[in-house]
Amino acid sequence: MKIAIVEDDIQQQNCFISLVNRYTVENGIPVTITPFNDGIEIIERYHGEFDVIYFDVEMPIMDGMTTAKKIRAIDPNVVIIFLTNYVQFAIDGYAVNAEDFLLKPLTYFNFSEHFKKIIEKLSNKKHETITIKTNSGIRKILLEDLIYVECEGHYLYFYTNDQVYSLLGSMKNTETELKDKHFFRCNNCYLVNLKHVRAIDGNTAHVGRFDLRISRPRKKDFLTALTNYLGSGGL
């Protein structure tokens, strides 16, 4: 588990880290904790790598709520939790789909009861993602929402249920990254999520709302991959 704590008060930061370390050691949970002293620092270094982020609401350079909104704009899946002295801030947390609010000062009992729920949420969270870097910033895409990837020259286009993301990149590298995630090329230009294949009609694959051409050299292997995927129950 990867946790970030964004807290400008070093004493509070160390206290929180101690609570996390105590709980995870007692329960045998591997964890890495990355502290940030202000909101700007995590924004500048963010690459979608954290499972949970704890934000102090009140910070002078960039407050926790503002920082959380910026993080949520590029990562819809990370668990966000606020640390605050004032319960009225909880209302604002709905804007960023905050998982919880913890009132300071924290006690070990209150933290452990909270953290049990976070562990359970993450253990039930089976959604895998891919992180890409577009011109507008880092984006984390749920693999179940990714319909296919198209390459055109040096650009890649990631087609999801409702958006298209473009970036400079290598289809070969993307194919390698998604190799064990049930993605397969139906031709040199298209890397298809087999989950979204609705039908095969001659040399056309009906993938989600798209109709993609299957090349002759790749057709046999593509159909074999699709058959194996369906035979495994789509797991």
C-alpha cells in the first residue's frame, strides 16, 4: 500500500506517520509513506502512484481542499481523506468524493477504526488502471473503461467509454504493459481490450461502439486470443 500525507505541520506529520506505522506493523501490512509539506509539492510530483492520500485541510501555500480538487481532476480513483480541526469542512469534501474526515487530534483507537475500513475498501477494489502522461497532465485510466488504443505516427490515442486521450508514445511499450491484461492487436494500429469485443464480422471487429479492421496477418492470432479469453470466462 502506498500512502501520501500532505501536512505542513511537521509534528502533526510525524504523529500521523507513527499511527500508520504502528497499525501496519501490528497487522503485518506492507506500506510506504511519502510525506509532503504542502499542496504544491505533491501536485508537481504526482504520477498517480498512491492508493491513499491524506490532506491537512488548512495549509498556507495551497490548502488541502484545493490540492485535492487538482488531484481528483487527474486521478478519479485514489482514496482521499482529510485531516482537520473543524467538522464543517466535511461538507466541502463531497466535491472531491472524499472517503473520510479525521478530526485532530488523532487517537490510535480512532485511527485504527478508520484504517480498517480503508484496508477493506482497497482489498475490495479490483479495478486495475494504466497511468498515461498527456499534454494536459497525468491521467489514470481504468482498464475496464479502456476500449482500445490506436497508434498514428508517433502518437497514441486511448479510447475510453466517454473520452479520447492523446499522447506521444510507443505502441510496442503499451502492448508490453498491457500484455497480461487481455489486450491484443487486431492489426498494427489497434490494440483492443478483448472485454469490449461484441462480435466479429469477416475482417471487422465490433469493439464497443467502434468498428475496427482486422488485418489478414493478425486475424488468426487475434481470434485465438479472443477465443481463449472467452473460454476463461473473461477473467
